[in-house]
Amino acid sequence: MNSSAGSGGEMEVDSNKQEIFQRTKNAVLVNGVILNGPITDSKAGEKFVEDACKIIMEEVIQKAADVTEKVCEWQPPEKLKKLLDLEMRDTGEPHQRLLQLCQDIIRYSVKTNHPRFFNQLYAGIDYYSLVARFITEALNPSVYTYEVSPVFLLVEEAVLKRMIEFIGWKEGDGIFNPGGSVSNMYAMNLARYKYCPDIKERGLSGLPRLVLFTSEECHYSMNKAASFLGIGTQNVYFITTDERGKMIPEELEKQVQRARKEGAAPFLVCATAGTTVLGAFDPLDKIADICERHGLWLHVDASWGGSALMSRKHRKLLHGIHRADSVAWNPHKMLMAGIQCCALLVKDNSDLLKKCYSAKASYLFQQDKFYDVSYDTGDKSIQCSRRPDAFKFWMTWKALGTTGLEERVNRALALARYLVDEIKKREGFQLLLEPEYANICFWYIPSSLRKMEEGPEFWEKLHQVAPVIKERMMKKGSMMIGYQPHRGKVNFFRQVVISPQVSREDMDFLLDEIDLLGRDL
Amino acid sequence: MNSSAGSGGEMEVDSNKQEIFQRTKNAVLVNGVILNGPITDSKAGEKFVEDACKIIMEEVIQKAADVTEKVCEWQPPEKLKKLLDLEMRDTGEPHQRLLQLCQDIIRYSVKTNHPRFFNQLYAGIDYYSLVARFITEALNPSVYTYEVSPVFLLVEEAVLKRMIEFIGWKEGDGIFNPGGSVSNMYAMNLARYKYCPDIKERGLSGLPRLVLFTSEECHYSMNKAASFLGIGTQNVYFITTDERGKMIPEELEKQVQRARKEGAAPFLVCATAGTTVLGAFDPLDKIADICERHGLWLHVDASWGGSALMSRKHRKLLHGIHRADSVAWNPHKMLMAGIQCCALLVKDNSDLLKKCYSAKASYLFQQDKFYDVSYDTGDKSIQCSRRPDAFKFWMTWKALGTTGLEERVNRALALARYLVDEIKKREGFQLLLEPEYANICFWYIPSSLRKMEEGPEFWEKLHQVAPVIKERMMKKGSMMIGYQPHRGKVNFFRQVVISPQVSREDMDFLLDEIDLLGRDL
């Protein structure tokens, strides 16, 4: 009875039920539903997947390396709603129509794979992680127990082990999470559990005020985490940074003492290795000294900067990271493992992660299984179903080797260096600061402003330049680069260099194009 | 300079740097890295993706509908480590070797798409969501701002709108999260924020003890959430359930009064619509009365049972859900949208979600953008990068129509009904309880135990039956079904019916196979 409707691949039982019932031998009907045989037309389904894969191959993957393609085909929200047929109806659509929809979806989506997509801390196409991701989607696993996800649990274990080595720990534990923000939350909760295990059961009510420390330049997930975990954003003490965006250790020392004087309970320092906007690295070694002296958990948010650990040349940026108690590191950024691939790594090897997070669900983590249930690592997670994100990174690592990953990091940072030198050479471009990493922050100053004094009027006018250039580049589709105001500085561009598809020519293009789009301003 | 090494597709710069340098016109060398031209061989990369897709098509997708294939090829952890080459080395592997690795990964992974995979609350293959997932992976978007993710943000909005309609709200808000557990956490935090907005900034320290209520049969994420959010597991008051696993409203009333007497601050009731083990539905209408009376937020964890809303016949299971303040509903379960696809839906339409979660990162959520920034919904999330999970469900909905989704639910529940009737007919099979939904819980009693009195010795022996049968079926690879002990009941099987690839014949097979594997016990 492998029949199907023309539309959605599953038959319309209601309409032709009786007819099929007559045709089917030994048909079993329950509540008006025929239960014999599958109702999916698997041949038609497979054909649909094949046709769609062809579109994906041609429209996304083959165009990813082509700089002559647009980065985006900009449409404002209300217009895009009209261009796309988003409505979900009672009746399904035929395959041809669905394939057209796939093309529209792709057409109007931003090509984050494009060599001139510089807008976020991820970019480019990595063919190996992409294959791993296709495998994952086809197999549809959930990584909680060995019985359901044997391969992916072992892969996660192997990847975590190597990442731990690169941090410089002799042993450790870890887990992949849906985002660096979530990894930071895990670390915060883990530090709190270590500080006072009773909180897991008793909660924070009636306890002294817990306080954590992080730099002014930290990721916004610190505030989100403090609020979500019931600690409160007021109890995040932000430490002043120097002119390059690095936490000043002496200021940290002062703030810890201030918290103690207030009768609060300091428990955690979150240092950042690679800040989001400036790409700054906190001085980990000095911070670790302070943490040791005060008995504070040291978490390093290396979501962005962690990838420098793969480079013998650049790993010194994270000097002292081996002294951290936990590290967040996202291979989906500079190592291009695909969104999301985010590890939280923990130095402790006494099962702290499991003790802190376990809920021991008896339907999932039965103890009388016939294999070693220590491989059922899902109870370390706040999630129940969990994706095998480590696998994407593993595949790329297998394909490129450690040397190939190192080369990517070295090349991205060499390109950043090249861009910095070009910015210094060109009239109308001004660096915010000498970068440490792959974030190059700069202003474009149109000729009309070049002779103006750098007073309030100048800054006010300059503030309006980047948004206009951004609008023009989006509408043209030639490239994408982010801008922002930041800590008293007016809107500036933040260029991020990652992908091995990007070359010197793209850096030159970037500056030429900004000049072209903004010279009349 | 589009050259590449044989191995990983990116060239070994160190070894032949000088040679290439000589060959390249206008070569730019920074820190020993040549910056001209991309270093990825995109043609080789595309070829690799094509070859891998062929393997995925043949080994995963085409075999998904074939009951003669094994559900799993079981290997114990230590042996599997030896069979797979997991080690990441300095040098990359050539494409042929990588393709072999892909085959091994697939071979030893559990086929959750297999028609006889009944082990979890997800199963089967949906060709439409699969295509959406491939598109997502190829485009690699992150859903936080309209500028980076225009299509997927509009899709999410459209899907949330329809889900809100099916709940029966006139308006509402929502967000897709990485798992129902995370959705439950969102709801708990949102209820807390509504109860006392100050907590976001001030935290829980010094506040009265917050207490929430949920049934004994709730998902384990309630405990995880209470612990993670700093509320503490002791402050989750578990409400007694009746013999079918449904929360007893009178007991809830008593517990709320108890909490008040203790001086605690009740703020939330989490009802469950479709419990994990028994598939029980709490009486939402009566619970809503109590919540109204006491001014408590009502969250309904319909992660599993929410899909019944798509069926006119079965939506009565969730009678009263429109009175909830928030609902968690995972279309990746019975509606087969692929892991993960999990919505948190919120009745409030005064931007509560945004107020509760926003951190207003200026580098991402600039207010001077040239489009309507109300579409930048990422600040509603605890995540920074976020996957476009709504899109998978949207594609399936487009393909099948509401009618097709309804049919899936009706068929799964009719199959469940059929299985129940068969269990009642067959000697040696015993239902735990009359199910409401698609979880059929039953014991298999081997002939050696059939004449034994149901005393302690009987239960002790019966407890050991399911694990042995499970081990045998895993090693044979014929099917996968879960078992667990539960609230004083010894190990029993939990059969879950979902996929439209599953038929009556598979239900018969399930019982025959258990009998075959266990009759000698």
C-alpha cells in the first residue's frame, strides 16, 4: 500500500479511505485510520531530497567561493514577506513548488559562506564540517546515551581530550553546548556549585550575595547568565580595562576586596580571551594569581580567541590559560566547524560536571544496562536531546590535521596584519587601536570630514557615516561588515578575518569599497 | 594560486612556501604566510561534498525505509574505539580515506530513522525537514538579527504565529530553543521575572524562598532548571498523581497552601501534557483554576504532547491549554521536524520575553540600523548564535499541510491503540496502564514466570527480564525499544509510536520479537 498523494508524499486518508480499504488485504482500521503498511512514499521522498541537494549544491556550495555573487539580496521585512510564500495552509504543496520555495529561501538568505561576508565572528565554507553536518542531519541522533549515540559520544570524548591537551591540562572533562553563551552559563553554575554544593538543592534564597568579576569588554552573555542563574546583573562586577580592552589586574584585586568588605561572597572571575568587539586578551597569568590568592574559580571565555591555541606562533596570546578552572572555546568561529560547535572544558576530573548537573532520570540513564554506563554522558548537560556538535570539528580536524588548523589561524592573523598596515597607509582610514587578534576596528572618514577638528561636531558626524555605508553595501550586496559604537567611541567598522577563501585581494576590495560607498558623505 | 595539497584540500604553506612565492606575481608575505588568492581548493571541496552526499543518500536515506536493515550494529565502547579511527593527527587525511570514515561513522551509528527504532520520543525520516536541515547547514546562518538572517527570522515569526493559534491564544510571543529542557528553563525564568522583575538585576539572595509546583511524573528538566536558575531542587514541590500519572488538582491546592504557610513564595505551576514515561496529560483546566485563584504562572510542558493540538480528534487531551501563560512544544518529536525543533510560546504580548532576557549588546543590536529593528529578535534569547530550527518544521508543514500533520498524529495514536489491543490479547504481555497517548508501557512475562504468584520474588525476577531482552535485541540489531523502572514499578518496556513509516506489521513484529528474544528467560 505504498501509495501517495501527489502533494505532500503522504496520502489523504480521509478522502479515499474506503477505496483503499477495499483494495487492501487484511486491512486493519482503527479510529478511521488504516494501519497496514507505511503511508510515506519513500521513493518520492528520496527523489525530492536528491532534487533539493542539487539546488543546494549549485546555489549555495558552488557559489560560496565566487566573489562575483552577491553576499545578500537585500529586501526590507515587509517586502520580503510578500516575496516569500510563508503561509502554512491546510493542504500541502507539490514537490515542484517546494523546490521553488527552496530556491527562494536560498536566494534571499545572506550568504555567510561568501568570501566577503565579514559581519560576524564566523564566515566561510568548510567542506569537511559541512559533510559531517549533512551526516548528522540524515542520522538525526541525540547525544545522551551510548546506546542511542555510540559513535558520536566517542567522537565527543576524543575531541574534548585533544582540546584539553591544547589548553595545557593533564586531564579534564567537558561538554559541547548550543553556544558560547550557554558554555559561560555552565561555567558560572559550576563555579557556584564548587563554591557551595548545597545551592543545587537549596537555592540562593537566604544566602549571602554571590559576586563574580569580569571585564567591561566581556561578552554580553555574562549579564544574561547572571540574570538567568538568579545571581543578578548587579552582582557582576565589571573590571576596568586598559586602552587595548584588557582587564587591569590591579582593578580586579580592588574589586574583590570591595566585594569582601561589602559582605558579599566572591566566587568567580571570568576572563576573556578574545573580546567580541576589540579582540582583546585579558592577562590570564596575572588574573590567575589573584584567583589563587582569593580562592576564586577562574573561567576563561575563549569562545573567540581559543582557536589561537592551535597556532604555535599565536598561542602566547592565551599565556596562562592552563591555570583556568574552565574554558569556553567555540571551534565554529575561526576553525569554521559550523554553527554551533562550542565546548565547555573543565579542569576538574572528579566528576564535578556530573555531580553539578545530574538529575538521574531513570528512563534514560538506567544503571542495569549491559554496557559501561559511564559512556552515558548526557546527564552532564542541562539539555535532554543534544546535537553531536563535536563531530563537525572532528571531521575538519581529520581532514586538515593539526597543521592545517594551525595554518588557518596563522593565515587569518597574517591577513589581519596586512589589513592593519593598509589602513595605516590609506588616507581617510583610521585605526581605533592596534589589534591583537583578527578584529580590526577602524573608522572611515569621508573627505568632507578630513579637515574638520576632532571636536563634538566631528564625532557626531562621523557617528553617522558607518550606518549609511552599511546600508549602501547591503543594498548593493557587495560585502557585509559590522559596525557599532563602543564605550564612548562613535560608530566604527569591525572587520573580522577568518576564512581561507579570503585573500589579500579581498582586504584591498574591502577598503576600496568602503571608500567608494562613502566618499560623498 | 588556487593550489592544494593532496591531503586536506589546503596547501602546506610551510614546506613549499618559497617555491610558490617565486611563482606568484605580486605575492604578499606577512609573518611567513602568503596572502594572495584563496588557499582552499574549492573544486576538490565540492567534489568531496558530492561524493559524501552520495554515501549519505545510499547508506542513510535510502535504507531508512528498509526494515530488513539493522537498526544498529552494536559494538561495546572499547571495541568500537578500535574499529573507528578517531585519533586526530598532525597531518590531514586524503579524501578517499575521509569517505571511508564517513561510511564507518554511518555504519556504527544507530539508525534512528529505521521503522523499528522505538527507543525515544523521536523517530523516522521526514524528507521535507531533512531538506530544510541540509539548506540550513549549507547556508550556516545564525538567527539573531534581520540583517544576517532575514528569511529565517520571518519563517520563525510565521511558525510561532501558527503554533500560537493552535494553542488557542489570540496573540502571543515565542522563541525556538535548543531543547524542551531549555524551553522549560525559559518559562521558569519568565514566570520568576513576572513575579518580581527586580530579580533580573538583584538576584535571589535575601529574597523569600521561591517555590514551584509540578507533578511527580514531570520531566527531569524541572529539577535541572530549578537547580540551574538558583531556585534549588528542594523548592520544586512535587504533586501526587493519580493511577494514570495525572496531577491531582486537590493535591496541588494543598501544596500551594502549605508553601504559603511556610512563608515561601509560590510563583509557578508546571503542568505536563504528555509525560515522558507514561504519556499522561495533567488536567489543565482544573489546574488553571487553581493558578488563577492563587495568581500563579501556569506553564505547560507539552514538549511531547503538544503535537496532539494538530488533531481535531485528539486535541481534547490538552483541554484548557489556552489558559496557560506559557507552553513548551517540540515539533521534533511526533511531528518529526528533526532534532532539535523546540518552541517556547508565551501568551503575554507586552514584550515580556524581551524585557526579561535582553542585554542590549550594542555590537549586534544597534538601534540606528536602516530597517525596522523590531525584527532583530535575538535579544529574546539566552543564546547569542542560534540555529533556525523553526525552518525545518515550516518546510514539513508546507509539504504536508495542516491536514497531513493531523493525519500523522491520528495515525500514530491509532497504531498505539492497535498495539494496546494486541497486548491485551497476547499471553505473556501485560499493560501497565491504559494509555492516553502514544506511550505504551507493558511487561513481557516469560513463560517461567507466568504461573508464579505476583509476590516479591516475581517482581524481582520480572525486573531482570527487560534488560536481558534489550541486550539481545541490540546485539541482533532487529529493533530498539526502551525500558525503565518507574515509581515502584519494576522494569517495563515503553513503546513509542511516531513515524508514518511504521505500520501494523511493525507492531506485530515488536511483540513477536520480544517473545522470541525472551521466551527462554
